[in-house]
Amino acid sequence: MASGGKLEVDVEIKSAAKKFWDNIRDSTTLFPKAFPDQYKSIEILEGDGKAAGSTRLFTYGEGKKAHTHVQLALYN
């Protein structure tokens, strides 16, 4: 049975903000290549996949039973 909800998480990152954001922006192509056993695909559902407000669908690797929608947001 499917369920839905919202999860918000605060994470402290020890990296330059630009470098971290550039990697997150490129995760649509980077994650499935870097972690093929974890990510089957990442599709862009809304927006360009890189800007705030974009929505992505994460399909996890074989044996994983979840899909995740992620909407990007920018905070100062």
C-alpha cells in the first residue's frame, strides 16, 4: 500500500556552498552513474531539474521499493 507525506531534514554540510549546490544540481545525471546499484533513474517532472521549484522523481535500484519526489528549494 502506498503512503505519502512530507519529510524535512536539516543537515550540516562541510563543503563550499557553491561546490555542494553544483553537485546537487547535477545529481540527476551524477547519482545514477556514481551509484548505479542505488539509483535506477532520476526524472525531472517539473522545471529544469536544477532551479528552485523543480520536481524530480527518484527511482531506486533493483530491490528497492520506493519512489521519492523531491522539490528543490533555496534558503539563505
